[in-house]
Amino acid sequence: MAAITSDNHGLRLVTRYVVLTLIAIIFVFPLIFMVMSSFKPDLQLLRDTSGIRAFLPVGDISLNNYVAAFERAPVALFVFNSVLVTGVTVLLSLLLCSMAAFSFVFLQWRGRNVLLSIIIATLIVPFETIAIPLLLLVSKLPWIGFDGFTIGWLNSYRVQIIPWIADGLTIFLFVQFFKDLPRDLIEASRVEGASWWQIYTKVVMPLSGPVIATAAILKFLVMYNQYLWPLIVVQEETYRPVMVGLQYFFQLNTAWGEVMAYLTVITVPVLTFYLILQRAFIASIASTGVKG
Amino acid sequence: MKLKTTLVAALLGTTGFAGTATAQTELTMWYHGGGNEVESNILNSIVSDFNASQGDWMVSVESFPQGSYNDSVVAAALAGNLPCILDVDGPVMPNWAWAGYMQPLPISDAALDGHLDSTIGRWNGEVYSVGLWEAAVALYARQSTLDALGLRTPTLDAPWTGDEFMAALAAAKASGEYEFALDPGMAWTGEWYPYAFSPFLQSFGGDIVDRSTYQTAEGALNGDAALAFGDWWQSLFTEGYAPGTSQDPADRDTGFIDGKYAFSWNGNWAGVATLDGGVDDVVFLPAPDFGNGSVIGAGSWQFGASGTCPHPDGVAAFVEHALQDQYLAAFSDGIGLIPSTTEAAAMTKNYAAGGALQPFFGLSEAQALVRPVSPGYVVAAKVFEKALADIANGADVADTLDAAVDEINADIERNGGYGH
């Protein structure tokens, strides 16, 4: 009987690993294809797509596509722009959305439930439906900067950052997480004489690592993958992000090897960011059931 | 006194310098060639030459990647942020002119002498844009294939008839040498469909819209000629002559070079890659004549003045400068497109007499027909694309073309006839 149980356990283990390996292959192979193709000349890349060679570093391998990609477009500038816009937006979003959520959960004020419902309802509004009204708005907004007083935010970093700081999903994530924090902790802090600001900074946020990681990763992905918004509000190359920059590689005859090299380069920040936060991200998903 | 004199001199000097520096009025220019280093370099040299050649205008260029260019222009028009000089794709120009994104270009007739007609963008009887180059489509084949199949080599004067063309496809299929006899380029979606395939419809006697009024597609896209075209188009796929809409894009790029296809319907921009791919005996054949002449699409990128530009005369001055043969030849040598004058063609390595791509210049001269010159074309083109894809996938020809006509007509009506 013990032997049968042991055999079943072993079989289940093998089956589990086989299934997990197959799933991993499905998810990893596109990445392998991208990286391997980035080292191959176009004709070879296209011919290899019909077989296993597409996933192997075989044939005429070189870094030529990377050199050509950096010559074709200001890749470093695009990556810098995206990382800057994404980084600033994520930081400001975490700060402001968590403060908003703190207010919704812990402060008592009239209409907060209605307002929270409205904010959450914005999740069902596709961005495409508000893109044009938002474009018309930002093109007329005033600004005071190094150039003095100006009208219109087009062609700037701020137009890519400010409209994206607050969003319903991030506020919702923080609200859900804050609701699960022990009330006694907050009340004890109040009894001890802590201000709301102190409770927010010293008590609530230090306990919110998982939701911060989740919100940061989700926001990072949204911002790093921005295409439509920067496309319509940024006309100067100086401020273009990576996804708009991808279009530089689709000419009459698409340079597929350079496309793959460019994609490989711009994937590095995403993978790095995810690897840094993955433990907290997985912990948060496991505890809240949020799916990215 | 000496100090005073020096100060006055310095003041006059700086004022004079500033006066020189600001004498040139800046003209911002948007260009679709972002990511094409060769193209950008040539354009930048033209702009530098222009800026140095006169004291009235100073052009500054902002390049956009082609794939997102039109969307950027439309968004900028909405936001009131258009530049002075616009780069516009030929068939899109009437829409931008009608929408007020562009204004007539006050260019002299003399500057346009000798240019391929399809490189001049006209709308409502006025010139709005002018192109430095043209593109053309041809039937790619190997001379060895024609010889092996015993096929006559068609010429501009004597293209294949529809029957000869179908006989050629049948012979290629019967030879068993190829996966498909013809590669029409089904993997390329978007503007390729109306650009490359509507000439077949026109050769049958139909069209995307009725060009006599531009108020309807009735009869043009669903008349007898169009139905005959639709049946023929569908037969390419049902008879197994051509790969369908699920064609692998990789096969589109290399299938002809690899010998998977006997014939390929492709543009001049693929010519150099085909030669580099080792197809030494490639021949560029004219479109078959299905009864109403051989036709290929026409109209490429052109320059014009935006609707908000206060200096259309400055734009015209720049365009006239850019139309010099030396620049047309430089663009052609750099990016492989067809120069818009015979003189410039003679200066190029590919389109001069005996050049590898010289047949394309003849094709543009003899067979080019611009796509419908109407603001509604941008919508009609998408409807046409979907109809052709549906028919290729087995949809009923008559029903599909009738539905396409209804959709195009509804759009024309919604937009008050588009100003025709």
C-alpha cells in the first residue's frame, strides 16, 4: 500500500512538472525567439521561422542588428524617456493613489462611498474614448516653467505623466488592501496621539509592501507600454517613448532583425523591474487574488 | 568718447547680427521618414541647401516613423498644432485638403514641367502637393521560369491578356515546381490592398467609386465588370493559384526569392532585395490586361502646405527647391524609389537606361492610375480591403460587393458628398 502511494505521488509529481514545463515553454519560447532572432540577418531569420532553428543561435550570428538598431533610431533616448516617464508616474501614482485610498478607508467624510464608486466605475471606460477630449484639454492647459508662462502641454514629459498619475485601479488596489489592515492598529495609533499623516507614513504604508509592489508593477507595465497617448501628444523626437520608437523599424521593407534587437533592448527594463519586485508581487497576488 | 563709440559699434553690430539671424522665417516641417537614415540624410541635405540658398525661409524638420505619421498629423490638427510643411501620402491628400489640414500650394507650373503626373497631388482643380518620387508595382518573375513554362515575355506594348495570365498561372501550377503559382501579397494588409489590387478591378472595367461624380460606388464596385473581377479574384484562391489571407509574412518577403512562388505581385521597393537575394534573372512584367488596359496604382508621398501655415509661399519655395533633378536622383539612389522626371531617372543607377529597375519607370509612365481622388477614399479603401479579404476567404462575391457599395455610399452621404 505504501509503495502504491509512493508511486502515485511520483507520477503526480512527474505529471505536474511536465505540465508546468510545457506551460513555461509556451511563455518562454517567444522570448527565446526574440533574442535569438536579434542576432540573425533578415533573410536567415525569416527562413528559420519554419523550424526549430528559430529558437537556436545557429547560422550567421552577430551583433549587427543591435548596431543597426542604434544607428536607425535614438534607442537610448527612447529608453531614457520611457524609464523617466514611467518611473516618475509610478512614484507619484503610488503616493497619491495610496493617500486617496487612505482617505477613503480611514477618514470619515460625506460622499466618500459615492466618490469611490465613481472612481471604480472609471475602470470600465476605455482610454480610447477619452483620448481626444483629453488631447484637446492638455493642448490648452497653462504651464509655468523655465520658458515662463506658456499655453499647451504638448511635446513635454508632463503631458505623458500628469494625466496618468491617478487611476481607478491603483486606488482600488490600495483600498482593498487597507480594508484588510487591523482597525485596532489604527485606533491604537490615534489613541497614542498620532496624526493621520503619521499613521499613513509610519503605520499603514510600511505594512503595504505587497500592494505597493503589485500597483507598481501594473502601473509600470501600463506606462512603459504607452503608445496611443504619446503618439498624439508628442510630436518631437526628444520626448518619444519606446513603443512609438518601435515604428521606426517598420519601413517599406521591415528590418525584422533590428526589430528583434530593439525589442530585446527595451524588454530589459521591464524584466529588471519585475525581477526586483517579483516576490512581493506574487505574495500580493496570492493574498488578494488580483490578476494582472 | 572712445568707450561710447565702442558701445555704439557693439550695439549696432549685435543688432545687425540679430537682424540677419531673424530675417529668415522658420517653417517647421513634418516628415514620415523617421527611422530611415538614408532618407533622412538626403532630406536634411536638401533642407540645409535650401536654408543656405536664400535669406527668407528657414526650414526645420521633425521626423516621424511612417506607421504612426498620419495619426500624429490628425491629432495635431485637432489640437491646432500643425507644422507649416506637411508630408502627405498621395491618396490621403484630398481628405486632408477637404478637412482643412492642407491648403493649395502656390507653386509655379514651370516647376512641375516634366514630372510624372501621378506625383502631383491635385484636388478641386488646384495643386496641393508634389512628390519627389513615385512607386510602382510589377509582376515579378524569373526569365528562366518563363522559358521553362514556354511563356511569352509580356511587354509594356503587349502585356499579357487576362487569358494569357491565367494560362501562365495554370502552367506554373501544373509544373508542380511551386507551392503557389502567384503571390499577390495577401500578408500585407492596409493600403496595399487598394493600391495593389484595385488596378485589377480597373482593368476589368470597374472601380472603387464612380469617378465621374465621386458620389457613389454603385455600378463601379458592383456592376458587371466588378462582379467579373470578384469572380476572378476568388478563383485565384479557390483554384489554388495563390496563398490566402493567412499567408505567412515571412513567405511574402522571401517566398519568391526562395522559389516558392512562380510569380509575385510586388513593388519596386522590393526589387533590390530580390536581386540581392540571388534572383539574377528576375524580370519585372507589366500588369495583365483584363480588357480595359493594363493598370497599376500610383501616388506616393508628397510635400504640401498645412491649412494653418501663414507662409504657403515659403512652402512653395522649398518644394520648388527640392524638385531639382539632383535631389530626385539622390532619393532614388538612396531608397530605391522611382524619380519623378526622366532627367532625374537618367542620373540614377537603377532607373537609367539599362538599370536593373528601369522597367518600373516605364510602368509608371505608361500604366499608372492614381487611386480615386476623393476625401472619401480613406474610408472606401478600408471597405475595399475588407471586401477583397472576405471574397478571398470565400464570401459571396455579389453580396460582398453590394455590401461594400452600401457602406461607401453611406459614408459619402454622411459627409455631404465630400465637397465634390
